[in-house]
Amino acid sequence: MTRIWLSRNLILLTLVSLAQDAASELLYPLLPILLTGVIGAAPLALGLIEGCAEAAAGFTKLISGKSSDRLGRKPFVISGYSLAGAGKALVVVATSWPLVFLGRVTDRIGKGLRSAPRDAMISDSVDKAHLGKAFGFHRTGDNIGAVIGPGIALIGLAMLDGDVRAVAKWALIPAIVSGLLTLFIREKFVKVVKPAAKVKKEEHPPLPLPLKKAIALLVLIQLTNIPDVLLLLRLHDIGFSTNGVVLSYMLFSGVSVLAAFPGGAIADKYSPRIVYAVGLLAFAAAYATLGSTHNHTVALIALAVYGLFPALTDGVGKAWIAGLSQSTHRGRAQGVYQASMNFAVLGAGIWGGALWSKGATQWPLIYAAVGALFGSLALAITHASASSAKAS
């Protein structure tokens, strides 16, 4: 019997993510201004903080994804969302960039604890034919939170006369709500006990080769993905006010809201490779434009186009990996994939922050655009090869 793809757990996990994203994205567009303007850190510190935070999430995902196959998903989901709230609390009270570093790393460790088990839990409750829609729906909830968060930030900035630190503290409210909602998740987890003679041999069988190839290709492409916080710094550098940066981020998130579910549905019907490739084209166009323009209208259009990138890649990538996975290693597969992507962002954050300058052209964004373009071509070529192999 085919299961209904819009399950109770999917709806609940989407609400949890919506609340947590509202907290994260309230704080996120304020972070470059808080760090470089209020605290006085250099752009390199910004890139280093975000890169290391993503790497911390990556290490945690490796452990949590594999462990959730054996111990269950729910404990990791609850602890992950709770720890993320604690990390945000450290960021909003920080008076120096090392404390911001500690807060962001703590936040991302929480993300690492929850992400792979949560995505495996979504996969557990949905048929493979509907994985794109399920992850697209979940991503839509994420993005709605990413619109609500900056909206709350704008209201706070207006009410508190532009006090960035005071407004940042508001992020704690949706973070607490998110943690509380995880308590209502239901999980039917049956621990499989294997014969003693086989446990050692079969405990962690190798992941399938097609799965490994897909992960390797996506990780290689991800090395071009400079953390979004540097894009927001670029807007600030070319003259956007604090309110302007936050509004721009809302525009980006709004486009993602509209495109995430259709992107997942198209991936189910056709191919995740093609949808992901289109997302990379949007990335390339947006980064090349933002790296070269000082015109605010053009920058806003580019940021709107960039909103297609996470909508067509985040959920689609997870659905692609889930479709290549089996229930016995689903958490481990998501953990390896997402951890590897986080490590790639560490590399991108370091090289992007190191090359950042105050010049008219921001070359790191141009380089990233070229890398994404090559990545899109690689996905199109592998899709054509896979189609030819099936036809023959």
C-alpha cells in the first residue's frame, strides 16, 4: 500500500524547522553587521567563523547519522534543536568575535546532531517516488521561517532605533518554540538485533557505489559555495543599509519559498541532476552579478535569482541521496553526504574570506560563479550519460 507522502511527522518536522529557521534567519542577516560593525572583526574572521561552524556541523553529522540508524532518530532531533538555541544565546550576548565563533560552532553542532537523523526520519515515512515532494515541502517550511525571521528583525530595528544587538536577542523566542515542538515527534523505531557472528562483518557495510559517486560530485561542486553571510556583507559594502540588507534577505528567502516545492516535484518526475543543475545556473548568474555590480536594483534582482539556488538544490540533493539509500544505512548516507558538504563550505569560507577585498569588483564571487557553471555542466553531462546507458 502506498503511504500518503504528507505524513504527520513531515508536517511536525516542517513546523520545527520553520521556527528554528525564523530564529536563525532573524540573526543571520544581522551577523555581518554585528561582527564587522559593532564588534569590529575583519571579513576574514567572518569567513573563518562560518566555515568552521559548517565543519563542526559536518563532523557531528557523521556521528549522528550513523548512530541514528542504530539508536533511533528522535533523541538526536530533540538534542540538536535544543543545542542550536543555546548557541544562538551565546551569539547574541557576545562582545568579541571569539565568543561569536563559539556560539556559531555550538549552533552548528546542534544542526549537525539533528539534520541527518531528521532527514532520515522524513525518508522513513515517505515512499521513494515522493521524496522530492517531501523534501521540497520541508524546505518550503524552512524558507517560510527564513522570511518570517528577517521580518521580525525589521520590526525590531524600527522599534529599537536600529539597535542590532537588542534585535538579535529576539531570535531566542522562536528557537525555544522549535525545541519544544520536537517533544511531540513520534518515532516507530525497531532495533534490529543481528546474530553475534555477523555483527562485526555487517555493522557498517560500504555505501553503494552510485551513492558515493553522487556525493563526490556534489561535494566537489560545493567547494565554490561561499557562505551566504559574505553575500550580505557585499550588499553592506556597496551601500545597503542594515534595513536594506534584511529586506534583501527576505526577498531571497521569499523566492526560495515559492520554488522549493515545485523544484522537488519536478525532480521526482524527471531527474534531480537536471533540477540541481538549473539551481547552479541561478547561483552562477547571481554571484557573477553581485561580484561586479554596485547598482542596488541590479543587486536585488541578482539576489532574487540566487533564491532559486537553495530551492533547487538543498531539498533536491537530500532527496537524491535518499533515493540511492536503503533503510539500513539511510541515516549514515545522509550524514556522510551532509557532513561532506559542510566540509566543502569550510574550504569555500576560508578562501572566500581570505580573498575578500574592498575593491569595485569582488573577485571571490566571480570565481565561485565560474565554479558553479562548471558544476552545472558536469551534472548535465552525467545526466546525459545515465540516460544513454538506460536507453541502450
